[in-house]
Amino acid sequence: MRRACVLLMLLAGGAVSMVGAVQNAPLSLTQIVDNLYVLNGGCMCGNTTFFVTDAGVAMVDTKVAGKGPEILEQLRTVTDQPIAMIINTHTHFDHTGANTEFGDVEQIVAHANAKASLMKSTCETVTNCDAFKGENAKYLPNVTFEDKKSLQLGSEQIDLYYFGPGHTDGDAWIVLPSLRIAFGGDMFGAKGVPFIDPNNGGSAWEFGDTIAKAAAGLKNIDQVISGHVDIYPFEDLVRYAEFHKHLKAYALEGMEAGKPSQEVADAYQSPEHLSDFTSMEFFTRPFVQGIYDGASAQ
């Protein structure tokens, strides 16, 4: 969960100095199967994944700005295939940061709402819209989708899904049917209470329902690659939906009892059978407040 701490510090301030620290973090490449590799960013950087096909490499997420040369260096240790496709799970700078550093890539893919966030005239650092101004606008996603879309890269199919708002309002789920592997991005960034970005349509109120829809809607999946940390068995995604159902019910019970949201958040403990899902106050406090706000708006 150290990455979570660093992300919070970035969002709270000091973005420039912290990004510099992130750029110096070591990278670690792990082979999942013969043609799939996860490049863990160390510290706060999102995971980058290489899916090597007979028509080029599909790369999922590109970490922070400045990481492009290191990412390419790691890729060249496993294949000489060109990068044919970049897929961004969402708008944030630690997942789209190096999009502009790989030359002309034929297909850059994201949910339509994520592209809209990247096209904002002004934005917070986390949104990363400033990276795509002027000549860099050519690196904006040129393939988008709304609910579901299937792409073909050589002999491999890549399926894209959207189940609703959560971390942002443009979180893409990516499925490799031939490998029975899905990508959760920061909808499943780690096994704990997540950061919610309301400035980009994120919703603590809807997060649990969206996770439940993903767990029910993704079929024939054995593993889920998280946005930042590990590769989890699919059953952990199902349990993550249960965790959020429990947290929401707990928060609403506290609200009905007239308790302040911070008090409720600070007292929260996962049930024993979900004890591997953690709660940290700097994410749980705003998350529970978001549930309170969502309930009040109903």
C-alpha cells in the first residue's frame, strides 16, 4: 500500500517533486504467460503490460511522463515487435503519462469519457490533460468506446468493457479472451479502499455497484491484473465486490445513526473473511464521505 501513500501526497500537493521521485523508481518486468508481461512501476507508477501478438504489441498504460525510454528498453528485452496499440485504462497521469513518447502508434484506445478528460482545456495534474496540448493532441485516443467493443490485433482479440463510474467515469476493463485474463486498472488498483476522483466523474456511491457489475459481467476469466500492485485470482474481484457492499452498508448504517462520516470511516474494520482488504484513513475518510453525499443526493 506504499504506492497509495505516494499517490495521496501527489494529489495533496508537491506533484512536481514527487513525480521526479517516481521517475527514478526501478522497474520490474514479470512474464505472466508466453506473450504477456507486466512491467511494475515501483512506488506509485501504474502497471504497464505488454501483450505480444503476431501483428505487434498491445501496451496497456504508460506510467508517468519520462518513463517511455525505460518502458521501451524493457519491451526490447522480450520482443522486437513494434508497438501497434496503446490502451489506457483511464485518464490519470500515472497511466497516460508516457503516451507521447513512443512515436506514431496506429491505435490509441480509451473509454470515451477518458478521452474527454484528456481533452479538457484546464485540469488538475492528476488528469493529465496538459500533456496533450498543441502538437501532442495527435497522441490523444483515436479509438474509443462506450459500453463494449472488440478489437483485433493480428490473430488476437481484445475486448473492452465499461460497467459504470467508480475511480473515474471512464475506467476501461480490458479482457484477453485467449489468455482468460482481465485488466482492472484503478477500479481494482489494490485490495483496499480506493482513491476516488470526483473531478473526473468518480463516485464512491456507485463504486461498489460498478465492481459488482464487473464481477458478474466478465466471463471466463481466471486472473485480474491490478492497476498498481499484484495479479489476483478472479475470485478476489468477486470478493472485492463483497467488501464494497459491506463497506457501503456499514457507512449507511452510521449515517442513519447520525454519526459523522469521519468517525464512521475511522472505526471501519473489514469482516474477518475479507481481512485481506485494507482500510487506510486517507482514502477511507473521503470514500465514506462520498457515500454520505451520494445517499443525501438520492
